[in-house]
Amino acid sequence: MFARTATSNDINLVFKLGIKNANEWANQFDHYRNLRIEDKNLVLAEYGIAFLLIDEAFKAKKEDGKLQKKSRSNSENTGKGTENFVENLEKAVSRPIRKLEIDEFECAVLKTLLLLASSFPGRINFKNKPQPIHKCLSELMVHLTQKFPEYSPERFGELILLLGSIRCAVKTVYNQTKIPGIFHFNNFDQCLKNIFLT
């Protein structure tokens, strides 16, 4: 079967679904749910990308493949820069998730910590409400102690380091949206622009 060439419409759709899923996930938490729409958009500008990267990497791990393996980029539209971009995302997110064989619980913890212990610019700060973060970290340690009794502290550390890699990958995605090509923000619909340009 031939891989279909990815288009800017595909990228737009993937981002929209990622943002939608991130918003639904984040709405489980009062800290996020009680924010104004403008502040939610500010959160989703970073968190939506992180959530999408984790989801895509986790799906690729289950399918034993690469990020977006079902489609290929059109070299006329993307070129070497996009190939390097996708390879950088692979290194930062997909490979570590595959190598560590991250399970669904750990995936959920990563998503939660990226929301609650975030680096959002401006006026939003969930860090001044540490209780859910500590609870999440405690539950992660209990899970790891039961599943990996021999090396749970090391795995805990690897997961925390992975958060940093995911944040770097988010910045990589942001930078790519400023470069002409299928990921450029001008290709996004107005809903996405409202989020990414907040």
C-alpha cells in the first residue's frame, strides 16, 4: 500500500484534533476548567502541541512505527527542513516513549504534569497550586514501585527528564510553524490561529 502525501489540510486537521483532545483532557482539572477562554487558549497554545506529540508517539509505539508513518511529506512542499523537523520530533518524543515502553498510566501522568507543571507565558500559573502535582507524582511513584520494583527511582527520573524533551519538541513545532511549508501557521484555520497566535 502506498503512503499518502501529507498536505497542509492534513496538518491543520491533526492540530485541531490534538487541541480538541487536549482541551477535553484538561477540563478534568478545576485549575484549567475555571479559566477564561482567552487564558485557556494561552494554555492550549503550548499544551495542545505537547498533548498531540505524546498521543502520536504513544500510538506509533503501539503500532511499532514512526510518528505519522501512514503519510509521507511531499518533498516539493517540505524538503529537507521538514524531514529534519520530523526526525527531531522522533528523537525527542517518539523514540524515548518507545524505548521506555511507556504504558497508558505513565502517558496519562505525562499529560497531566505537562498541564499542571507548565511553562505558560504570562499570567497563568498552576504551580502555585501544588497539591495536584504532588498527588500525581506520588501516584506515579506507587505505580512504578509496583511495576518496576528493581529500578523505580531511575524510571521516575527518566520520565521527568522526558517532560523536558517534550517541552523542547513543542518549541521545535512552534519554530516550524514560522517556516514556509505545510506546517506554516498561515495554513491553519482561524480557530487554530486564535490559539497559536495568543
